[in-house]
Amino acid sequence: MKVESVRGMRDILPEEAPRWQKLEQEIRAAFALYGYGEIRVPLVERAELFSRGVGEETEVVEKQMYVFPDRKGLPLALRPEATASVVRAYIEHGLHATGDLAKLYYLGPMFRYEKPQLGRQRQFHQYGVEAIGSLDPALDAEVMDVAAYLMEKLGLDRKRLTLRLNTIGCRKDREPYREALRRHFLPQQADLCPDCRRRLEENPLRILDCKQPQCQSAIAAAPKSLDHVCEACREHFTQVQEFVQALGIRYTLDPTLVRGLDYYTRTVFELCAEDLGAQDALLGGGRYDDLVELLGGPPAPAVGFAGGMERLVLVLSGQGAPPGAAEPALEVYLVPIGSDAKREGAKLLASLRRHGISADTDYMGRSLRKTMQIAGRSARYAAILGPDELARGEIKLKDLASGEEKAIGLAQFTADPHTFIG
Ligand code: AMP
């Protein structure tokens, strides 16, 4: 019986992998440029890390998390996001002890039991940064700037991107604002979608990012968080905007922007791309000033963002960016003719690779004609080693683009192949 992959979890095949590798390189380079160091955290954590960190009543924890007991019954979870894990690691390894700002980045798979569709999977990949230990509004702006810089480097069309920005205030502001929202939505609850009627009870903030048409007029008239945040939060937000403007980042204020995870405080933002349709968020982030303390660490305000790799791949392919695999994958394709040549060829291949030259040969017993065809598709040069060449101690090197051939001493080629391969 054939065993298939799990719904919403897909393979990235060798033909797609170069594009992913290139993206990963660009992401790492951008993050390093801004002073972030990589942290690799486990894919599996104690489930309570996310129920406490991300929030018991969030969709992510309530409906989307893969939770299972280990063999001793300890509840574990496949990580649905990485911020909580990074904060756990920050506390566990005392990264705060230096008294310095911790600038960390990560890249890797996350798991959420969502309804799969274009740009939404159950295993997907996120890249993100976390700057832990400062309340400076310039840092919020810098986090947005590293995202903006990365998009520029990837060649994304600025005009098709929108940065949405909002503040949701601090923890103290949250309850009065929730109350204001409840008071606003309660009289019109009959007009809301079933999900929003439930959200009205549990967390009315969630109503603000409902996409159902029937909820839109009530949302448009809802009280704005900016009118319900304390003086300190308002001042912080003013300064964030000043820095964002100074950096020349275009943005729109969006009072309906609330993010799906409970740990956010103050600044929240999202970068959306026109080409993505319904799942239009390329990345999202904001401040989480209480999370470190909530998870048992010292007070340490923080800000970060996370973006989806699959969505970047989609947007970039929509823009007709050249696929990563346009160049032949190999430098040399060895074409040995006869068993003696095959033995000699095996040595030559090993030597080429030890000189850092990518090389391969046929292991499928193909005809000479077929082998040359494959060489033509996959390499820059064919190295032909037949009985005649072998007798003369030579190899025939054929440039597969120009068709030019030259005979080279086998010993010379083996000793210093770089001289012959430009
Ligand atoms: P979040 O962690 O929910 O703030 O999401 C941050 C970013 O991760 C989003 O803007 C998306 O680009 C990406 N993302 C979140 N969930 C998924 C998913 N199920 N499939 C693909 N990408 C996702």
C-alpha cells in the first residue's frame, strides 16, 4: 500500500530547493547585517509553553496546535511558532545576564492544524527576529526596517506591499479596551458571524480581524485601540512612527490590526502583499513586553516579527523571478567508455570533488548517446574517457555550451583541474 504525505505538509523537491536555499541565504545575510545571531530551538516543546505564552484562548493554541503525550504522558507540542521557544531559551540560558539586548533570529518549520489552501499549510516555514531587552521605540522601527530591507533585497515590488501599523497598548489598557469593544458589539451581536458572536464572549479583540462581510460595518465603527491606550503607550507609538518615517518606510495606520497571539503589547504590524489573495500577510510582528516575565524570566520588553517562507516563494514566483536552478547544476559530467575507463573515471571523479569541482557520472548503464544528452542538460563540461584516450593517458574535455573540445593529459587534469575549468 502506498503511504502518502500528511495533508497540509509538503515535500520541497530538488528542483525547488535552489530557490529555497537562495531565500534562506538572503534572509540570513539580512539578519546578520542588522546584528542578529541565529538561535536554533527544538521543534518539540512542552505544550504549556504555548498555552501560557501564546495564550490559552487563541485559535493557534485552542484549535491548531499538535499536542500529544510522550511515552511518560508529558504533554508535548509541535511548535506552532517560535517566539515562545526563543524566549524560553533566553530565560533558560540566562541570555539576559549580559545586561545587553539579545538579538536573535531563527528559520525553520512550524506546525498548525489549519485548513490547507494556497499559502496556508500545516507544516510551513517561518523566518523571524526577536530583539529582547529594550523598550526603545527606535528598536520597533529597526525591526520593521530589517523586514523592509529583506523585501527590497529579494526584489519585491514596493508598490505592491503594504505595511499596516497599530498599537494595542499595554496589559493594563487591554481590559478597558475589551470592555469598550464588548459595549460596542453587544447591541449588534445578531448581525455578527457565529465565530464573532463567540469571540464577543471570549476575546472581542479577535472580532476586529474577522474577514466575514457581514461583520465589516460593525468593525469599521468599532472603538479604536489608539483612543483607549494610556499616555505612555500613546507616546511610544508616536515615537515609533517618527522613527519609521525617518527610515523612509511607507505604512498605513490600521486601527483594526490586532494579531492572533495574546502576547502582543503596544506596537503591532503586518506586511501584506497584493499578489497573495486571501492569505495576504507576508509577515507580522510587534512588541511583547510581558512575555519574558510571564514565562518566568526577568522583566525584559521585546519586539520581533515572523514571516512565512511559502508566501515569499509564492510572491516571488508571481513576479516572474527566475527560478534558482537556471544554471547547470554540475561543472563536469564524466562519460567513461568501457570498464577500464570506468575505474580510472571513478578516481578522476573523486579527485575533481576534492578540488571543489562538482562532478557526476552515469550509474544507470545508459548508452553513450543518452549519457551525452544527460551531460548536456546537467553540466558545463563533459569529460570523455574512452579506450583511445586511456591508451594515450588523456581525457577529452568538451565545453557543452560551445561544443569546443580539447585533449588534456589525464595526470595533469587530475592534479590541477582548475586550470582547465574556467
Ligand atoms: P503568525 O505567527 O501567525 O504571526 O504568522 C506570521 C507569518 O507566518 C504570516 O504572516 C504568514 O506569512 C506565515 N504563516 C502563518 N501561518 C501559516 C500557515 N499555516 N501556512 C503558511 N504560512 C503561515
